[in-house]
Amino acid sequence: MLYEPHMLESIKRVEATRSERLGQQFSRLTADEKAALLKGYHPDYKAGTMRELAVGPNAGDRVPHELADLLEGRGRIDPDAVDLGHADHDVDILVIGGGGAGTSAAMLAHQRGATVLLTTKLRLGDANTMMAQGGIQAADKPNDSPAIHFLDVMGGGGFQNIPELVRALTHDAPAAMKWLEDLGAMFDKESDGTMVSIHGGGTSRRRMHSARDYSGAEIMRTLRDEFRNQKIRHLEFTSAVELALDSKGQCAGAVLYDMETGEYRLVRAKAVILATGGMGRLHVQQFPCTNHYGATADGLVIAYRAGARMVFMDAVQYHPTGVAYPEQIVGQLVTEKVRGLGAQLVNREGRRFIFDLETRDTVSAAIIRECLERGNGVQTNTGMVGVWLDSPMIEILRGPGTIAKALPAMMRQYQRFDLDMRALPILVYPTQHYQNGGLLIDAHGETGIPNLFAAGEVSGGVHGRNRLMGNSLLDILVFGRRAGVAAAERVSSVTQGDLSLDHVRAYQARLTASGKETGRPSPMLLPNYVRLETIERTAGAARAA
Amino acid sequence: MAAEPAMVRFFLMGKPHDVPRGLTIQKAMEYAGFRQLRGCGCRGGYCGACGTVYRTANDYRLKVGLACQTVVEDQMYLALIPFFPAVKATYRVEDLPPTAETLIGLYPEILRCLGCNTCRKVCPQQLEVMRYIAAAQRGDIAKVADLSFDCLMCGLCASRCPAEIVQYNVAVLARRLYARHIAPSAAHLAARVQEIEQGECEADLDQIVAAGEVEWRKMYAAREIEPEEL
């Protein structure tokens, strides 16, 4: 596949400005400039894209329509049809979700002697963790400290983050890295063992550790291998469709749904850890997304119905550099590591318009302004627009072979479509990437519902309104481990009442009374990408039958 | 030259479907009406759920790709292999010496390799699979780790191996052995963990947590930024 002729014309202009851009400083935005840019161009501030929730702990709070549609949807089971007296599984701890946070939590709880059952909607390890490319932050170099890391995180999040959670994140980061190193995760190192580390957007120290650009995959492969070695019980292709509470209002299990056979199963547990990930596949504002197939906000939905509170659900992260060309992979991630290694963002004239390692919200807003307001983007023949990420600069700065060594996944992603990012720049535009908010947790991962814990992207507060690169892989490990430990310590003191789904009835009744119920099956479980015309034809035939 | 037709016909497990040209196999299946469960994971080339084997017109050769990263072609004749039965050894990586004996002890079948190189030909990542199995046989664990690093564990190599080797499970063991026992551990990391365990970071953290938003903003604006190493 080749670039279209007008794109090649623009690339000539990019190449013409390259030598003067090399080593050129580009000033960072002041706090006021940043605030104005976000307000003007970040999608979170676009009118008409959110609405106030009608019922529940966050009634009156604004969330994206796509999420509200599910929170105000219709539950998948009739509570009256579930035999609460008979549990198919009776365990200490139920972990819902088999990504980085869930497997970490399960292993730590198992290590402390708890009986653990992990359930996951697709395969073990099918999660956004696997897709994380760029790296993981931890303040482990002599010129760095957890306190310096803390300030970077707070600034990145707009100083709205919950400080106790940020403290936990940055405090535990080195221990989480050491845990992975001991498990045999293969991080990029110098020959003496020193971790290779670079800058990410918004970092004040070179704190980004990586495993080529398969950082998340390497972490997930390692965790999954160890999880299997430890023979922890798990169910694949099994989602959770409701949480169960008990007569004391504590979380006490869940109703699971076998995605293949259609069976429902009841699990009784003394503690539940939700590690279901985020909502990328809701395609907020119809953005393409970088996320895994299963990122459909299921955990948020069932926890909200059970009375758990959410925070920052109006803050969605758009990754500045999603693929804008070729069409087949539009929306897929181009890791921030590409900029970390020196590639610059330039417009169709080859001019810079933002300091490349501002925080993600800011860079995304700047790209949107450059394309939509200033008309300086490059249009493709399928109607996408984007700006150039001048990837050939990397090897000019760091020598030939750098891209193959440090960015093999990126290089391969483009080579599959006959594009060579070493020779020519790549076209990018923001893509929906991450749910900044989520269920409110304390520093041990517990939600407001006793014995219900949450870890990873489903939880919120630690990243404030905007997460920094490298703090999501860190988040899943730190809070996965914390939740696993806290839940294991909890189970010996739990006395359970009878299982109950009254909260589901009560929520549904309030929703019906509000007149806002959407009727959407909820949780979503998986997106439906079947062509609309096909869906309609199938439905029509079914009605006619 | 005549323009290429807008539609292509592909055969999913033998059954024809007509779809617009240019879609990935994954999106072509969805266009045709399939809502996927098995065989669909990250949709971005990282998880190995959608390994696909196919043939094209007038070509005897079996080709492979990831359904999410491969463009559907006219007359493509394909099947997904979302799962393949595999053996996985159970071990404690901390107790294992990083040697050929360890790999051969846990996966003796690696010695059965016939050198046919089929694994290399079916790897959708184009990894040097046979070469890393050879390295495993002679105990060059660093080499196995390096050559296998970009493995997605999709299973296509194992599906075609006449020696019944599960290459990707050998590889994950080798990478863990390498990182745990051969690569030097990071001294700066161990030192920082020890400082934290001894409580040496608590006062700084407590102080900055307590500072509050007005102070954070001032401190943030005055941050000293570590220069690039270039």
C-alpha cells in the first residue's frame, strides 16, 4: 500500500523542514494555555455528548451518553429466576476479569491461602493489558523518587486525582516492578542490569520502563504463565451479569453467564474483586478505539446497580496518536514511545504545533485544533484527517536499527500494509483509549460496598481527569496486588447473610419510575460489529417467521 | 487498466461471502454477519486470538495471517484457528537452572525437531521459530528469549509441527529463565525497594500529599525536567 499522491506531496514538505526541526526546542504550554486548549478542543468539553444520570449513587452527574445508555439499560436476568439458595461455586474470593489486574489480584490472594475463582469473559489474558505498548512507570532511578512521581501524576490528572490513591500508586511502583523482574518479565536493560528508561508525556524524569513495544504483552504473558503454574481455578468465556449482595448489604458473589453455552451460574464469595477493565468499545462520540474487544464497561454497570459510586466518568482519554492511515487499522494505537524516542508531530506543511510530550489530553486537543479549526491536517481519500508523526527522525537521532529494536510491533503494524515507518512519517489522529474514571476505591482497592474491591481501569480516582502514559500498567499491578491482599485478609472476618438480588429489583424500579430506561441489554458483554443492514435483515426475517 | 471490482468473494470454511474490497478478514466476517466470540480478542495484532490459515486461487501453498491484520482477498479460502491443544509444563521458575537440561527436561519433544522450518513459515509474526527451537536444544536461552520475544502465542506453529512441539510455551519459559537468572537484576530497583521498605520515602510522600492543590500547582510549574539522554 502506498500513500496517496497528495500525501506524498505533504511528506516532501515534512522532509524539507526536518533538518531545522532536529534538536529544536518547542516551548511547553503554561497552565493557562493548557486549560484554554482543553476547554476549546478536548472532546470532553464538546456540548451535547453527555447527560446526567437519572438514578443511582451518581444521579445528577454527567457521563457520556454511550455509558448512560447502559447504566440506564435493562438487566440481563430476572432476579426471581435465580435460585439464591443454591450456589454453583462457593469460594473465598471471586475475581472477575482475567487481565493484568485480575491475575495479579488472584495470585496475591492465592498466595495468602484464600480459595480463589477467577472468571473472564474471553480467554485468560484477553485484556487491554496485552495491548499496552509503550511502558510502565516506576521511580526507581537515583534522581527520582515516589514523591517526584506523585507530583507528575497529580499534574497530569489536573490536580483532581485522589491523593491517597496516587500515594499508593507511586509508593508501590518499585515493588511492583521488582515483583515482575523476579517473575521473569523481560524488561529492556543495559548490560549491567540497569533498566532502560525514557520520558513519556508529562514526566519530569526518564521513568518509562519498557519491554520493546510489547510491554503489556510481556507482562501479561509472564503473569498468565505464572497463574497457570499456580493452578488457580478459572473459567474462560464466562462473564458476570450481576453482583450478588447479602442481607447485610455486603458483596457476596455474582451471577455468571457462560458465553458459549448460555448457562447462568451463581457464585457465592466472601469478597469479590472486579477487574473488568474499561469502556473503550462503547466508542464514545463515535471515536474509533484502541481497546480490546471486551472493553464494554460490564463491571461498572453491575457495580453501579449494586450501589457503588463512580468518579471522573466524564473524563475520557483520547490517545493523541491513533492510526489515521491505512484505513484497515484506523484507530489502532501508535505508542507514545514513538514520541518518547524523538519523533515529532507536524502538520501538512511540516510545521510543529505542540510540544510532543505534553500530557495526552493536551496533545489530543492540539491535534484536533490543528485539523478541524486551522485546516492544517492531511485528508485521506476515505475521509479521515490527521497530522504526521515524523517517525524517520528516530533513526536520525538514535541511529539505524533503533526502530526495529525498540518498536518492532509498530514497524510490523505498518509493514503489514507495505508502509515503512523508518523511511516515511505516519498519519495519526486521536483515538478513544482509556477510561480515566471508574469506581471509587480506597487505597486498598475497596469500593463503598463492603467486600467489593476493584482494580485497574474499572476503578477511578488515581488518574484524576487524565492518566499519564505508563501509569496504567502500573495501576493494574499496584491495585491488583493491593486488592488481592486486602481481600484475602478480609475473608476470615466475614460473616455472611443470605444472598440477595434485591438491589437489582430496586434499581430497576427506580429506573422505570424515572422514565429514563433505555431498554438496552446491560451489561453489553460484547460489541456488535455486524453490518447494520445485516442485523436489520436478520431481525426482519425473525419477525416474519 | 480496468478498476478492480468493488466487491470480493471469500470462502469462510468453504462457504462464500461477498464483501467490499479492502476489509480485514475480521471485518469482512462481521460484514458478512458473523458476531465473533472465539477468534476475536484485541483486534489490534497483539493477542493471537485470530490466527487464520488460508489458500488463494491457483496456489497450493498454505498461507497464514492474523484475521485482524490481514486484508481479505478475492477467492481467499480460509479458516480461523482460535485454539489449539497444547501441553504446558508446570514449574517454579525461581528454582530452575537456565540450562538446556531444564528446557529438555520439561519439554523433551524439542529434541524431535525435524528441521522442516514449517513453524517459521506459518508464524504470522515472521519469527525465526525453528532457529529458537535449535537454540533451546543447545541451551542458548538468551537466543531463545531474543528470537521469540515478539511471539503472540497464537498457536499456529504448534498446529503445524510434525514433531508436536509447542514452541510458544518453550519460548515463554526461556524468556522467564533469561530474565530471572541470566540478565543481571537491576541494582537501582532493588535499592529503591529497600529504601521504601525501610520507610525512607514516607516523610517525603506525606509532605507532598499534605501540601494541597495550591502548592502542587506551584511545584509543578517549577519542576526540573530531566534532559533527554541524546
